[in-house]
Amino acid sequence: MVVTPKTLFTGQQLVWLPACPSTNSEAQNLIVQNRASEGCTVITDFQTAGRGQRGNQWVAAPAENLMLSVVWQPTFLAATEQFRLSQAVVLGVHDWATGLLGPDPKLKLKWPNDLYYGSQKLGGILIENSLNGPKIQYSIIGIGLNVNQQAFELPTATSFAQLTGRAYDRAALAARLLECLERRYLQLRAGQVGALRRDYLQALYRYQEIHPFIIDGQPVSGQIVGVEDDGRLAVAIGNELRRFGLQEIRHG
């Protein structure tokens, strides 16, 4: 796949693999070998052991979707500020998707970093950070997006091709995605944290709406009221405001 993004550094070093276990693992190997410059991007047609959030496996049909990992060096961020990077990344993906679907109110970011259309998943992001003392040394941003795939094992998944009825040039989409990601990353690097936070909440799935959740295996009704600086989800349940980490709450 030939990808030529109009970026300063993201995707300028490009590694394309017909197949691999995981693009995040391949990116990690390049870092260990000191062969990854900032913005190094690994793209594949097929992952044999792709990873998702909560330890899940990411499964996608060969040569139909986008599966890539980007290496950044956000040394300007403290270890306690990792969620700021997550916000920038998912907003970059949301910007990219908006370019395909237009400003559709059904296009949302599901906490912490999945892309949804209505109640169906379009893609997911897995960010793996390496720390050096109190700072982030480097980050590997793994992204999987359902582009041209027409059939899914799960009814909760969909693709851009299913939504629009057209097939896409994945190389062109990859280039555009890298451009959108870098623009948000540069916004973060410039310290525009407030703007990123505002845009994230504006795109957040079920934000300020009352919906069912699963907590400790039990169904409850709650309202997302925000996201803490450390990435915990703030949910109003009855008269109580509670904060939850990744493994502690699920949408019902």
C-alpha cells in the first residue's frame, strides 16, 4: 500500500506489511531496535493477533479495512496526562470520519476511545504508552477502522461501506487519517488542552443523557456528566456522582 500523507512527520516513515500479528507489536519492535522515528507508521492488510481494549481481540477481514499503528514521542506530557493524548487521537479519528460522513449527529466517540455510529462500532483505538520517570517517553497508537467490510460476526459492528453504499480507496483514507491525527497532535503539543476537552465532550457518546450501565455486574441508570483529567468517566447515579476506570463500568 502506497500512502503519501501531507504531514510534517506522521507517516513519513512508513512500514507496510501484507500481514502481521499486530501493528502495535511491530511498532514496538522498531522502537526497541531504534529504527522508529517520530511519526513512524506501520500498516497492514491483516492482523493475526490484533489487540483491543479490555484485553479483547480485534478481528477484521483481510484487505478490507484500515489497521495501523503510529509512534509518537509526547515527552511534553506527564504520565498523569495520558488521557490528553487519548483525546487528541480519538478526535483526529472523529475528524477523519466526519470527512467521510459529514457532520452526522450519530457519529460519536464512545468512552474511552471507540468510534461509533449510532449504537454500532466503526472502529477502535489502543494506545500503549512507555514512561520515563514522570514523563511519557513514547506512545504507540493502534487504530482499527471498518472501511470496506460488508459482513460482521457481531450485529453491533458496521463499516463505512455499509453506511454509505460505496467502496473506498484505503490508501487515500490512510493518508487522510494520518493528516487528521497529526493536526490534533500538534494542537495538543501547542497546549490547547481546553479546546481538545471541549471537542471531546461534544462528540462523546451518550453525554448528558440518561442511559443504562453495568456496574459490578448489576444494571443501573446513570448520566455521563464528564471525564476526569485522569480519564475516569464521571457518571451521575441518582444523587451521587461517581467516577469509573476502564474495567469498572460498561454501557448497558
